[in-house]
Amino acid sequence: MTTDRENHVFKVGMEFKTHDLFREAVKEHSIKWGKKVKFVKSDREKVRAICKGKKGCPWLIYASYVPVDAVYRIKMWHGNDQFEVKGPRHAMYKVHITNRSCGCRKWDLCGISCIHAIDALIYDIYEYVHDCYKVDTYLKIYSNLMNPINGKDLWSPTNNYTLVPPDVEKRLGRPKRQEGENRMSLLTLQNLEKKGSR
């Protein structure tokens, strides 16, 4: 049975015994997948490699030394079009750039990149937003001209029925008096009592 290391497949949390073994695995991965890799940081504590040459390439791998376990552990891995992104509360989400999907399902449902997809994309976020949200689509919708029309007085009469508003049914129960009416009746009653007409 072949392991992920033998297939040159990385995962977040994968461990390597030494610094040199991790570097060697990154080099073998780059040869197998045809990536030009550049180590931007490589010391005994941290190793970070990125894609070299191609602008906007999101490929990135980062591992650091964990003294408790005495291993180098992969903390971040962005490769090809599938990424593992650590979200809040240390939850892991799988982001697939080509399918425009994420484990949280927000990108799948609304077409706008979620925070995990934005973290995975790094560079051109707007390219992966659904076309319905783009300005070009908005302009195409309203590109057809709306011809002006004459005022209501100049409309030609028709033989069709006149449109009237719908009948409003009366509500059950005694109709409520308005507050103004109640106040006026109270004032009138007080005036009559003062004059002694009662």
C-alpha cells in the first residue's frame, strides 16, 4: 500500500522527522507535478516554499518544527486547485478552486467567495466571483433601450374593461373610533358639565 509521501501528496498536519526530509519531499513533489519551487525561508525552525516564476501562482507550503513531538509539521498547504484552510475554532475546510466550492458551502450556495476561498486564492479574488454579480452582466441587462411613451392624456381609448381596485371586505366587530373623535367627545362632555346643562 502506497502512502501519501510516496505519492508526493501533502496534507496539513503531515509530519517529517527532519528538516532535510521535508525539503527533499518538496523537491520530489515539484518534479512530479512540474512546479518550479523556491524556498523563501529555510532554517531549523521554519521552512516555507512558494511557486517560482509564474505570477499569481497560489502554490505554497509551510512547515515548522514542533519541539514536543520533535518533528516538522505542515501548517499550511496550498497546492494546485485544492486547498485545506484552517478556519475559526481550528476547523479545517477543503476549498476546490476549479469547482468553486468550499466545505462551509457558502461559496457553493451564493456564488461569492467565502473567507476560506479568499484565503486560498491569495491573488485574484474577483475572477472567481459568479458572473451574475459582475458589472458587465449588470450593464448587459440594461443595455437595451427603453423607448419613451406619450402621457396618459394622449393614450388611445380601448374597448376593454376599466380596471378598478379590489373590494375591501369589512372586518368583523365594532369599528374602532379614532383617537381624535374620543378626545373631542370627552371635551364636549366636560364643557357641558361646566355649563350645568346636564
